[in-house]
Amino acid sequence: MTAETYTVQQGDTLGKIAAQHGVSVDEIAQTNHIRDRNKISVGQRFNIPKKNGKKQPSAQSEGEEWSETVMRFVDSIGRPIVGLAVRLVVAGNELRAKTDASGCISPMRCNNANETIEIHVEKAPARGGGEKQIASYAPRPGQQKIQVKSGMHVEKSALRSHEGTPERPPRKLPSTPLEPLETRTTGGNPLSCSVGCECPNDDDLKLGPNNIYRPWVKVAAQRAGLIPQAVAAVMNAEAAKDKAGKWKEDSKSPSSSATGMTQFLDGSWVAEAVRSGTYLNNKARKEAWLKQDEKGAWCFVKQDGTLVSGPGLDRKLMKLFTGKRSASDKNLQKLLNLRNEAEFAIMAAMDYARANLDSLSAKGYAISGLNDTEKARIMYLCHHLGLADATHFIQNDIPEEDVFAVDKNGNKRLKQNGAKKLLTTQLGGEGTEKWLKKASDNWIKAHRLWLEDFMNRALIPHIFACPGDKQEELKTDEKAGALTDITERLKK
């Protein structure tokens, strides 16, 4: 074997470094004479072995067979087991590690399909020492986190001191020994592996079937200035879902051009792309779909190299559409297709939402005084109604019927949407009956009641928080932050 040098970065583990370079943890440990594989330091330099003088494929360059699994070990009520010696074996490679404060160990890598990870744990000295294989796990392609659960409590118990004079000499009781994971449940069932373990983590963020989107939810939260739970709640309200609750990246509206996880229309997506400073705008510039001309004005570069330029660039690009989700130019089509990629759908949704909040702030609405749950609900209100109608909703001056204006040429145009159309569009004719009954046949009140009820059911950040203080805090915010209560406080 030959080797290259790697310098440890913040957040690195041996498992992560090994996965990046296509080698096993054992090979790195042996090459660098590492005794404790759980203790590496930022700035530390390792020699990375290379097989046959060629770097092995990284996670990003491999096909669908690649997987990386993080295991977390917990007791019967979900508390992490700390300091447990674990050995994982797969395809002749092994990983030895001790669980950290969260009960986790370094990632285990599998390069091929149908590989099974054997899970071995160290037995307590009271049970004879050594180790025992307790379970096996066949990983799915990609990255995942699984939970290995003991059937018993494993924490050590401490005696409490007795206040007062004892009636007899105190008896010294031994503390409860650390129980190993080879135990079974009280019903005799073996240990289980459950996919989807996430908590605890640094953000108290729980995404369940949407955990694959975690990196983008966190980055979007930073850009929007929100907690990630609020971002996840907005996404969950906007996205179509499969049976498991996973947000669908390829969702398509049958009645409009709304596409992708966040259901952007063709025109709205292009407008986000040409708006300076957005994540999508940065992508378009990086791909050289957007560039500045000699006067510094931004232009769109078509596939054949010709430019679309001038004021109202987004409206000019709409002239290249040949139908819903379809454009005559290949570069514009590539831009439209980004709606089906989670990274850009999530980031664009939060850029758009943040811009709406900023617009409301500029109009004098006290957005800065809202908590993150309340901001998320106003974000969704703006996405659902559009900024103009959302402003009218806040002011509670949406009329019952559509309002039209006539220009100097006698042409009639829609000036403001009415509550009747807004509610009927969402629910259909029959679906409105329940809300009209509750509102005593008042369309304006019925629309407000329905939207508030929908928001209370669909935009609930606490379900994306790990159990604990953050979850309870968000539950309190949700109860106190009904939509019409928020808008009443914002109303000028």
C-alpha cells in the first residue's frame, strides 16, 4: 500500500475519513498506529493507505450499492448507553469503538449490496467478560442511522442518604452493575434494530422519514434566521407526501405548473432565479445561465449562446415556455427541473419566505416581535395566498367576492381576490359547506376559520423537535400562536 496525507477537520471521525477515502477504519488505524479510535484531534495528520496506488471511490462517486450506517445504542426506555465497547464486522472488515455521550459510534461503511453488519458488544465482567454477537443489520443504500435497543435499563443507580436516626445499623447495598446488550426483553424477545434514530442531536431536530433532507433544512434555517423545526414545519405544510410521510421531490400539480417539493409555479421559480442573492440565483450564475453584459446588466444565456436581456428578465424568459414545466431552451429547462431537487426546492422556499417577511416588515408590520412558530405561520400564509392577499388577510379586509377594476380602455382586470373564490379553490363546492355552517354562511369568516384550522393541524414545529425542553417550548408557542391571533397583533 502507498499512502497520502490527510489533516483532520472539525467534525471528522475515523469512520467519516475512511468513507471519504474508500478504505476501512482498521487500515487507517494500523497505518497510523492509532490505539483509541474515538480520540482524534483537529489538525492531526494521518497517512491514508491507497490500494494499488489508486484512490478508492468516494461516497459521492459510487452507485446505489454504497451505504454508511451510524449505530446508536440505548436501553429499554431510550436512554443512551455510554462507553459500551462495540465491534462491527462486515465483509471481512471490522470497526471497534466505544459509544459516545449520545450512545453512538463512528459510521460503518458497506461498499456492496446484500452485505450484513454483525453487531458484537463487550460483556460485563460479572457475566464472564469477552463479547457476544447480539444482532445483525442489512443496511439500505445511502446514509442511515439505526438504533440498537436493550431490553433492560442500564444506568447505574446510587443510594440516597437517609435523613434522621436509623432504627438499625444501615445496610450497604451494591450499586446496580452495567448491564450488557446481550439481554432480552421481559417477554423473551431479542434485541431489535430500528431505522430512523435521530435524537438527541445538537439541534434537537427530528425529521423522521425526511432525515435525508437534514443538511438542507439546517442550511435553510440559517439563511432564514429561524430554528430548523420551524423550517421543517413550513416544508411539511407545503409538500406532498408519500405513505411514510416523506416529502415528495417530484410532486406535480395536475391543474397548474406547480412542481416539486415546494410547488413553485414556472414563473415564480424563474423569478427566484433572477432575483439577486437567492440560493437559486447563485446556482444559475455558477452554471453560467446568468451573466452580466458589458453594461453590467444581467442576462440569461441560452443553450446556443444567445442572450435574453433587458428589464423584466423573468417575464421575457416566460416567453420561452412551450407548456407547463416545459421550455424551448435547454438551459431554461435545466433551471426549471431544479424544482425536483430537494436542495433547491427547500432553499428557494426559505429565500422566498424570508423575502415576504422582509416585505411585510418594510410595510410597517412588527415581524421582528414574532417568535419562530409565528414567523413560520406568516411565511406559510404568504406562500399560500401570495404577498398581496396575505397582507389583506392580516388587515382582515379580504372581500367576499372578487373585486375588479376597469382601465381607461375599458378592459376589466382582477384587482383583489374574494374569500368565496379563495375558499372554493381550496376545498371545492362541497368542501365549503362545513365551514360556511360554522361561519353562519359568512364567506369571509369561513375562509379565515378554515385557514386557521389548517395551519393549526399542518404547521406544527414541535413534531420536528426531539422530546424534551425544545418540544415543550414549541407546543406552548403553537397553542398561543393561532393564525388570527398573530394577524390581530400585526394588524395596523
